[in-house]
Amino acid sequence: MTYRSARDIPATVPVFPLAGALLLPGGQMPLNIFEPRYLEMIDAAVRGDRLIGMIQPKFSGDTGHSDRPNLCAVGCLGRIASFAETGDGRYLISLQGVCRFRVAEELACRTPYRQCRITPFGSDLADSAEAASCVDREDLLRVFRAYLDANELEADWDSVKRAGNETLVNALSMMSPYGPAEKQALLEAPDLKARAETLIAITEMALARDKEDFGKTLQ
């Protein structure tokens, strides 16, 4: 299925609230589904258009009830790209990011899972070549190397070099070890250039914090 414009996106989607989870357009997210309400949600999605909305619960202010938290305003639509059942009743699925959406309203429904009327980000379905060309790849890789060095980690640099700017920015954003607020900031960045700049800023703050903490341990 190809999604070329907002007209290709359903007006109502089931949503999966999950803190700290970041799905971006074009990205891949593996999920292990075991709660009965979400198993039912996946069953319904597989029978239908295979789309679900990944969204974070609110992490500050009025958070609602613990079993039904209030939702952030923006999430990302994902299409079930792969599906497998386990012997103990779980589903192992992979979502392919389609586009971001803004929650217009949550619907009163009888399903055990939640559903929302959404407004898709049409810009995510358009050609992103111009936005990708504006990314400061050199600066992004600079902070990525600094983060790896600070945490004594390695990277597959051949794959990094082959990746286009859009793939690189979104993959690094999704893999980043930051908290829900930072993940939401990356999701809500207006375009790819802004997302790259946000990721650079967050990473530089994390590195500065780590350096400060290390200095304190030496005192």
C-alpha cells in the first residue's frame, strides 16, 4: 500500500499508548504484543487496513488515570509490515512508519483499545528530498561520534556512510536513549532539518551533563 496524500489516510485509527517509544515516517519498530486489549487491536488492524497509531502518554501535568492516561497531541501512524504468533499467545509485529498525525479527538467506543480521529501530517507524505538536502550531516555525525566515544560504543560506519540523510536522522532519533519528553520533541520537529538540529542539541546537552557529572566524581 502506498500513501501519497492525506486522502489515503483513514480519519479514525486505533492507538497504542507507549511511553518512550518513537516511530517516525519510514522507520521500523518491532513490538511484542501481549496485553489482551492490544492483541484484539492487532487482530482488528490485520483484518482491516493494518494501520495503528503509536503515541506517548502525557508525561507532565494532567496525566489522567493510570490505566487510561491522557495522550500527547502528536503520534505516528504505522502499518503492520510483519506479523507472527508465538506459542504462548503473543504477537511479534513490525511497524513501518507512514506519517505523523495530530489527535483531533478521542472517540467514545466499545472496543477495549482506544481510538482517535486524527489529522495526518501531509508533509510527511510529500517528497522530502529538499528537506533532506538541508540537513547538516557533518555536524550530526560529529555529535554521534562524540556520543559513541563517551559511552565506549561502536557503530557500523559503512552502513552509516551509505544511509541517506532522511534514513540517518530518523534512525538515530529512534535509537536515541533519551526520555519521553526528548522523544516527543524529536517527533514534533517541523521537518527533517529541525529534527536533526533537535537531536544534535539534545545529544550535546547529554554530553555536557555527563562531563559535568564525571567532573564531580573526581572532586
